[in-house]
Amino acid sequence: MIKVTGIQNIKLKLRKKKNAVLSKEVMGQIAAKALDIINVRTEKGKDVNLRPFKPYSKRYEKYKKKRQGRFFTGKVNLHDKGKMLSAMQFKAKKGKAVLFFNKSDQNIKAFAHTTGSRQPLRKFFSLSKLDVKRLSRIAIKAIRNA
């Protein structure tokens, strides 16, 4: 599970609004953007550090090629049937947002990819410093407009 944190530190940069707390709506915008960042990056076959995912094993590639036929591209983007990535959700409340998988079987699958247990390590369900910086812009704008 990813908690979208670090956003509160932005308040320190904006001295006029020292006690600003981000609303549920703003945290929802930040969380939705975070999911979008993860989805777009994963669809491109990139991990959190923008490195290509490790390739499929020969055995799994053969299985996918047989099952998908002419639609098989060989591209590793963690999108087999679409269940895992579509299970990504968020909850937002005042000052906090959490990204998670709403189905336990998909959570287990994502955990295996993210940690490298039972799968090659493909760290996708995370945010880089650059991602957090991009998300911070939403928070800064909301605090300034408050």
C-alpha cells in the first residue's frame, strides 16, 4: 500500500498559509493523479525509476504467446487480463490519501511484482521523488488558492 505523504512539507514553503491542511477533494485529486502516473508508466513497461521491466521468462512468454496469439507483443507492462491494474484504487480524506488494491488476490500479485517474491522484481506501485514533486504542484496550487 502506498500512502501519499510528503505533501504536508509543502506548507513550510508557503509561509502565509502555515496552518493550511489539504481538503479531501484536493487529496483525492493528488491520489487520482498518482494512480494515473503509475498506470501510464506501467503501460509503457517502466518501473518507478523509469527503467524497463525485466523481461518475461521464456516459459511465461511461450504461454502468453499461445494464449494471446497474434495480439502478443512481448512487451512487459503487467497487463495480462487487466485485473491487477484495474484493482488499484484510492481513499482520500482531509490531509491524507492512500493508494491500494481493492481485491486481495490482485494485492498479492502486485506485492509479488513489487518485492520480487515469486516474480522478477518489477517495482511499479510506488512514487519516485519526481512523481512526488509533480503531485506537490497540485497541493501548492490548492494552498495558494485557499
